Amino acid sequence: MTSPTEEAVERVWAAYKLADLPGCVALAKEAVAQAPGNGGAWFAYGCALERTNDLVAADKAFAKASRCTEDAVGTPYRIGWVAFQHVVATA
């Protein structure tokens, strides 16, 4: 059985997968408002913000995700697109 927070985060990821960025950001805002101490909610919010190219806000959300007491998530390692393509090509 999933909690209301888990369900809220699942809705964020569903919108993310559909590339519904405005919906994804709005759902993520609701998720972190509902559960401000949940790292998974903050991480999902950071990913949504990152997809909208709001990198400063995304980094703040990722930092909050790493400091949460419930379901803490480490901060992501970010590299540039060219470097990423090189890593994939040589993997």
C-alpha cells in the first residue's frame, strides 16, 4: 500500500515521463508542500525544475532532497551534454 506522498511523487514522475513539464512542476510543488521532509518529493521537484532549465532552483531542490529526514536522496552528479555523449559512446 502506498502512502499519499508516494502517490504524489508517482504522479510527478508520470507527468515527467510524458514531458508534461508545466504539469510536472505543478505536481512536484504540491508534493513538496504536502511532505516537506520527504527527499523523494524534493528530488522529483529538482528533476522537474532541471527539465525546465531552472538549474539554480533545481540545485536548491536537490540539496533539500539530500538533507531530508525521510527518504533522503543524494545530489546528482551533473556533466555537460558533450561530455555525457562521450561517456556513453565509450561505455
